[in-house]
Amino acid sequence: MSLTFEFASPAPVPTPAPDRVTLFVDVILPLPLPKLYTYRVPYELNDNVVIGGRVIVQFGAKRTLSCIVAAVHETPPKEYQAKYILEFIDDAPVVTQPQLKLFRWMAEYYMCTLGEVINAALPSALKLSSESRIQLHPVFVAEGSPYPLDDKEQRIVDALGGEDGKALTFTEVGDLLEVASFHKVIKSLMQKDVIFLFEQMADKYTPKVVKKVRLAEHFVTMAAVEQLFDTLASKPKQVDVLLKYLQRVPVHHNEHLNQQGIEKAALTSSPHLSPSAVNTLIKNGILEQFDQIVSRFPLEENPLAQMPFQLSEAQTTARDEVMTLFGQKNIVLLHGVTGSGKTEIYIDLIRNALDGGGQVLYLLPEIALTAQIVTRLMRVFGSRLGVYHSKFSDNERVEVWNGVLSGRFQVVVGVRSAVFLPFDSLSLLIVDEEHESSYKQYDPAPRYNAREVALMIGNFQGAKVLLGSATPAVETFYMARQGRYGLVSLSKRFGEAGMPEIELIDTRKLRADKKMHNHFSSDLLSAMESKIAQQEQVILFQNRRGYAPVIACQDCGYIPKCQSCAVSLSYHKHAHELRCHYCGYHEGMPTQCPACGSRALRTQGFGTEKLEDDLKIMLPQANVQRMDLDTTRAKNAYQQIIGDFEQQKTNVLVGTQMVTKGLDFENVSLVGIVNADAIIHYPDYRAHERAYQMFVQVSGRAGRKGKKGKVLIQTGDPTQVIFDKVIRNDYLEFYAYEIEQRREHEYPPFTRMIKLTVKHMDQELAQKAAILLTQELVDRLGRSVVLGPEPPYIFRIRNFFLQEIVIKLSREHTVLKQAKLDICAAMDIVRDQKEFRQARLVADVDPM
């Protein structure tokens, strides 16, 4: 859809008939605006208004935007004169009433605007965008201009070209002229009738179109086909094409099959057929070519769909307990050890929900998991299954969105953004690996946690929510222990598999004895060699990507730092460059020290890339692959890496957190945690919880199908308390210790936390703004609940200096609601100060 608006003088508005109603709509603009805007509906379009539909409006002097209709009424705004809606895009809602209710709750709870929620929720292909553009005036193209053009004007004319209708956005004009102020140049060109200005609005969503061919209608009968073969007897290549077509489309059995035809590519790409013969048949009117809109997710049933599925006795018992508890509570926690078969229970529950006519949302923390899970779910649910995550193209995401609206997809498996999909009859939500921090959105707003949003969706739609994890979040397990959630436990692994054997390796002692090989102990290396010789596989976990986190000069101590962030640059050997993992800045690897000129530059520390390189040298017989952010940027990279490992093309998989999250490989018998200490010693009250979860989760990848796995953990301090709990797989003891620490220091679940971050490019102004904000908060909330301000561990990111304030609040709903109002009032006071106008104030509710 392409709409063009030229802003000339508005046409006079006809006087309405006395019986006609004047309608107004409140719209949600995809902008961080505190209030909704009201627009007037043209009388002739009164019947077109749809709550949840998209409309195009003018916002500001020249800008046009698409937005969502949130309400329809007859009350004009008092503060301004309502503009008319320019265009209606949809005749049916693209956002449902349950979604609008959820979006309002998210905006209130996470202290952001409805526009920010809508901006995050809608696939970008559903959000229409506009920007002022310029194009050569037809008069100038035909006749030229009697007025002379200066250098800047001529550069614009040259860039616009001739008669091909090329247009430039204002941004492109600024880049072309390399100046910030260029509007006078544009105004001059308009006065000379060289260019004209317009707003172009383009609907980004485009359906997938395939070229198809079919027999011309008068050749469909059997007699006509026989005559056609006689006519083409001397043209064997064209006969081959026709035979192939009739093989795929047997019109002699059913003439109606011809109407659908086949994809042209099925003929032109065949190695045994001539593309030119296909085109000749089309040219001669024997074949007809036509376009057809098709789905990016074909509806053909998977041949494995509805395959039989059998739960074990333990799984059946757990399933029955979940169903019983769902009769009493809306939320149930399924606490099952790694490898206990939780996924099979999920599938059985999904099937029951679908049999009852409901929809199901199955959330996963990482895209990496979807490849394996989708395969398993597709075998059961076939074409009723939709998949939704950020690696999909805009058009693919729109198709899933529309598929949920239409009821085509009854089950959706997706990552955190899937909570925004337009469900209206959910009966079951599953949050797998519910403890994962990946469910939390950090930037931009809304800074939501998909687990908490799923709980609220369940509340709004009367759906049941199942939370699953081998290492539940402390807050979740506390709720289950308090009776707020139901609790079901699976304490044994599925089948004959036992829990892995876990050993600690004291790297400090081994370094003193000179028994470390780079970053590998001799025990870990020999264990890997043994497993590879036995045709078994190994996973190595190192929670840092890149080759080395630091490059340092051995003579003067210089360390390259990011220009925009207060961090050192990490070395990436494959790209031969230094990168910032916070802002993306990168530069080439220097050959000598920029400070003293020395060539004694050495790497310090190690990441996944260095482990991969070292292993290829130390274990030349092994096929080593790496899975981290750098190797999984491409759309299908996850599937490729996981597929190679599943098919045992890879012996050793080195990875970051991605390898800890729910992946199921039958042939993995050894897991190595290369540097456990870096995970434990982190300045955060959740550090021990996260370390325990990571260690247990990655250990759970070892040993399946009757094989007892082994886990080797390298640490410089094996006496730490957390290791004993990991070795004994004793979550209850870990929880008992952790909950007492939380209670003593008043951390969640005993309080709610809100973190406020003040950002400014001037360090002194950032500190002054934070101090003022703290004073305002203390006046409203009291000193005891306001902590800070203080700079975070990384105090400068993307040229902004940071100051943080943490607020601890009672869990009572009324206290939290009033506190948020007080916080917003305090933030507004700081924003209103002239010297802090450039400061950014960010609220993060329930930070992780």
C-alpha cells in the first residue's frame, strides 16, 4: 500500500446534516507521549471507525504517522482543535481489546507510555512510516529553470537525476550537503519550481507473491491435450515441459486441478527441463503465467503431525498433578530436574488445551531453543503451530500476527516478544525456563519481564499459566512455597538417565604445579580426548565471547578503551579488531602501543573465540564449533550450529549462556565449565542465584538416554559454598540459604525494587541531576527506601555518564501504585530544570 499526501490548502469541510454525529477518536501514536491524541473522523468515514484498527494522521506541521484507535467518542478536545484523520488503513482490528487492556497495564506498571508499548508490540511492517521527501518538479524536467542554481542546489538536482522520478528524504539531503541546516536550500528550489515537496507513506508489509503457470483453458480437455502433443511432436523440449506439468497436475483425472497450476520455478529450475521451452509455451499461449499471493508458512500438514505420544509413569503423575492444581489455582510451577521430560508434559497439556478449543502460547527464553522445540512440536501439531521471534523477517512476523488474529495458528512458540501477539481466547500459557534473565527487556521501554506479563495475560483472559524450570527463580519458588502458586516436582530424569557426576578442578593449585595448558587443566583435556575417542560429544561453557577481554602493553601498561564507554575493548581475532560489547564501537588491532610505541602487546583473559582456537590446536582430531552472539547473527545460524551438533558433525561445542538453556543432545557425555569464578564474583545481589542456575543448567546437558554424564568445573576456589549445592543438585538447600539472605537484606521477594538511571553527557551534570532527584524522592518516600545515587560498575555507556538510584518498596499494591506516582512527580521536577533538559531519566521496574 502506498499513499502520497501533498499538503496544499485544505478543502472546505461540508456543512454536516443535522442528524449526523461528529465522531472523535483517541489514538495511540508510536511515540513516547504521556497522553493520547484526539482526532476528528470525517463524516463520510464514520462507519469505518474500528477500535484497534490503524489510521493515518498528521502529527505536527508535516509529519504523518500511522497509529492505533484506542477509543471512539463524541467529545472534542478542550486544549486544541482536533485535526481530521487522513486515512483508514484497516477495516478490522489488528490490535484486539484484550491486547489494549494489556498494553495499558504494561504502560502503568512499567512506568512508560502507551506509545512506547505499541512501538515495541507491533511488528515494524505493521507500523507505517513517513518522512518529508523532495522530487524534481515535472515543469523543471520538461523545460528546465530560468533561474541560476548555486552549487548546493545543483548537487541536489544532480542527485535527484532526470526523468526516473527519484526522491530524496530530508535526512538524505542533509547527508548529501554535509550540513545540518539545509531547509533554505530546499525553500529556494521550491520557489524556482525545480522541486516539489511531498509526504510519502508506505505500508511496509508486502505479501509473498509467486509466479505460477497453468494450461490455457482451451487445452484442458483430454482431446485437446492429445492434439497438442501431436502439434508439438517435433519440439521435444516443449513436450518434456508439458509431460512434467501433467505429471504434477493430472487434468485428465480432474480438470479443476488446472486452476491452481504449479509454481513456474518447478519447471524452470528443473535440471531436465529447458527454461526457454517454458517461456516459449507461455509466449505461444499454451501455458498461462499468473501471480498468486501465498503464505510464508505453508498450510500443508506435516506428515508427522498427530504422531502417537506416550508419557512415562512419572510424567503422567506430574501431568495429573498439574491438571488437579489448575482446578484450584491459575498458576502452577513445574519444578523438574534437568532431563526429567518437562517438554513432553508441556506437549500433552497443549494438546488438551487445543481439544478444549483454546489458544496456547509457549514461551522460550532464547531463539536457540526454538529450533529443537519447533521440530518436536511440529510432529504433534503440524500446521496449527506458529513461530515468532526476532530472527524472522518483518513480513514473516506479520504473517504470524495475522495468523493468530484469523485463528490459523492455535499454538505459538516464541521468545519474549510473543506476549504481544493478538490472542483473544488463550487457555494455556507455558513459560519454559522461567528463571531466565532473557525474558527481561532492558532497552528500550517498556522494560518488561515476559514472565510477569504472561501472568497478567492469564489473569486478564482467564487462562492457566505453567512455569517450568529445574532452577526456579527465588521469587517464583517463594510464591509456590507461600501457596500463591501450585507446585509440582519431578525429581528424576526421564528414562534410565542418571544425574551427572560433578567434579571440581582447582586451577590455582594446578597453575602452581604447572599443570595448566593455556586455560585448560590436564584433567579436562584428557577427559575431552577420551570422550572424542569414544565418539561422544563435549560442551564447553565460557560466559565471555571474543578472543580476549583485554589487550595490554607489557612495557607501559596501556589498555585500549572504548571512546564512548568506560570499558576496555575486547579483541576478536577472526575479525582482527577490537570491539566494545556495550556500544558496538570497533577499531583495527594495533601493531604497536599507541602510548609508547612498543610492540609488546599481549592479550589478557580469554573468551569463547580463544577457547575454540586453542582446542583446534590441542585436539586436532576434533571438529570444534562455537555458539555465541558473534556466530549466530545470521537468520539460520542457530539451526545450522545445533543441527551440526545433533548430527554429530561437531565433536566439541564451545559457547556462552546459549549452551546452558534447555538444549537436548543425546550424545553429550561431558560438560566443562572453564572459568566458574567469573560468574560467581559479580557485584549484584542475584550473583549466586545466577551462578547456581547456570552451573546446574549447563551440567544438565550431560548424560541422556541411559548414559551417565560428567561435569568438570574449573575454579580457583573450590571451597565456595555454592559448589557443594551444585554438586549435590540440592535446589531446596540453595533456596533456603538464598531466601534468608534476601529476607535479611530486604531484597525481592520481600520488597519490590525500582531502579532509576540518570544519564547525561556531562559527568558533573549527571551527578547533580541524580542528587536533586534523590532529594525529591526522599521528601516523598523517605530516606530508608531510597538508596544512592552512585555510579554503576560501568559508569559511562554510549557517551552518557550514569548515576543510579534504587528504591525498595513494600509489596502492597496500594503502596507501589502511590510510590510510582511520587517517582514520576520527582522525575518531572528534575526534567523541568533548565540545566537538566538534556538529561535522560529511565525507570526500570523489577530490575534484574
